[in-house]
Amino acid sequence: MQTSVTTIERFILDQEDRYPEATGELSNLLYDIALAGKIIAAAIRRAGIANILGSAEAQNVQGEEQQKLDVLANETIKNCLSHTGRVCVMGSEEEEDIIPVPQEFEAGKYAVLFDPLDGSSNIDVNCAVGTIFSIYRRVSLEGRGTVADVLQPGVRQVAAGYVMYGSSTMMVYTTGQGVHGFTLDPTIGEFLLCAPRIVTPRVGRYYSVNESNFGRWERGVQLAVRGLHGDRPDEIRGKNSRYIGSLVADFHRNLIAGGIFMYPADTKNTRGKLRLLYEAAPMAFLAEQAEGSATDGMNRILDIQPAHLHQRTPLVIGSRHDVGYVADTLRRMQIRTSGAYTASVL
């Protein structure tokens, strides 16, 4: 029987000890997020018997139907972060504006953005869902925090990650020193280290894309996906299709096994569908730290300067070789069509 384990708290503290200048605030903030993940995981496990499945009969700022668990997850994260003195402002996919820390609590030096429950449309059919988070150092000098603190390019993230609620609950995060994975042991209520440094394969086994949108894609995207099918063996070896419809679940599988996830723009969503700040940027940070890649089709996600809180973007993310293949295909098509494919469309 194994008795030596590494909890997420111990691992974070050990990492912190390597940097004499560390104050411990970021470490504690990550543990605050881990606590929120535990609470959400417990709620999801009990959702069917606690009557918190189904629609909340309201829409979020994106115009999407909120699930009851969306609301619960959003409030849980806010409650776990707002009183700690480590956060000055938050942003949630579920809320229209920034969320300043209440006046009765001290404002800290970090800004946190989060998608409380990614893939929530899968909740009622018991598929994996997740929480995505992104952390930046504040740029405002004082006060409760401003929109400038959250409208920063992804390259300035100091930490990012996700908690995935599936057959087990996992937390995966990076602080720019590799990607590390932890599994929640419900018997002791702790996240235990299971993957100390995740490196994604350079060439993946899977491709993940919603092919029901095929007819709405630009020609270059269609050609790239046909290559992933195996129709262009001179350019790339064909892959197996795996698509859940939950970014966290699809990304996690491809991170571990190797693969590419795509959500390109189309005629219905001309600027893409996924949110830059809550989904694309944090996942891009993880992908690059795991030796993968993330683009909007041709341009690096982490270099995009956000213009507004709920900005959308196309996303091509995963194994470096596969993402490069898609970018090359789109560039060639752009040349052929004299600039018809631009970064804002792809």
C-alpha cells in the first residue's frame, strides 16, 4: 500500500520554495481555486438528487441558456476568491461586466478570469464538464481593479488551468513552469499529484471538431479537416475523430494522448465562437507549456490583445505538428485567394 503522496498544497509550496522572491500569494490563490473545484465537484456528484440539474430558465450575457449548475459554479468561485485579499477584480463568462472585489474586503494584486462550467450543455447527459481559469497580475495601481486588469494578452498570464469533472475530478494548471495534473481523492478531500509534468505528443492521434458546421466553413478549413480525415496523405497522416463538445474534456484527452482541437470561424460565427479570455487564452498557455501550440488559425493566441471582455476567437490548439499543418493549409489558401482568408475570419 502506497503511503507517500503529494497533495496539491505541498506541490505548490515546493514549487514556490524554488523562487526566493515568491510571496506565497499566487500559491494561495491556486489553492483557493482548488477549493472552489472541490465544492463544484461535490455539487455535480449530487446534482441529480439535489435537484440542481436542468435549466435555470435564464440566459447569460452570451445569450445562452444557463443551467442551474452554471449559476452555482459561478457563485462558488466568486465566494472562494472575493474575500481573500489576493484578488482585485474578476471576470466571468456568465456576467456582462467585470466583478470588483466588494468594498468590505481588501483588494489584492491579481485579476482572475473564469468560465465557471464549460460544456454545461452536457450536464444533463452526464458527460465531462469543467472549470477554466486564468490569472494575471493587476496593472492598475490602486482601488478595486479595472477592466484594464483583465484586458491583457494571454502572454501576460501568470497562471492558468482547468478543473475537469468526469469519471474523476482532475485539476491541471501551469504557472509557466510546465503543466501539472492532480486527481481529487474524495476519501480524503485532497487533490493528489498524478502527472508532475505533462508533455503532449508532437504529432497527435485524434482530431476534435464539430463537423456539422462543415458547410459553413471557409474552403481552407474544409481542406485542412479533409487532411485530418486522411484524404491528403501526402501532407498529413489521417487521424481518428473524437468530439465531446466540452472544450475541457476534448482538450484534456488531446493533451494526454496527442491531437488537435478546432473551433474555426464560419458564416454563422464570423469571428469565431469561443471566448478569448475565458477559454482560448488559458488553454493556449497550457498547450504551449506542454510543448504544444495554439493559434486562431494562423496567429498565436497568446499574442492577441483583447478589445473587450467577451471577445470571441477561432481556436486551433493541440499537438504542435498538427496545428502547424492547419496553419500552413490556411496560409496557402490565403495566397491562392489573394487575401480572402484573414486572421479575423480564420
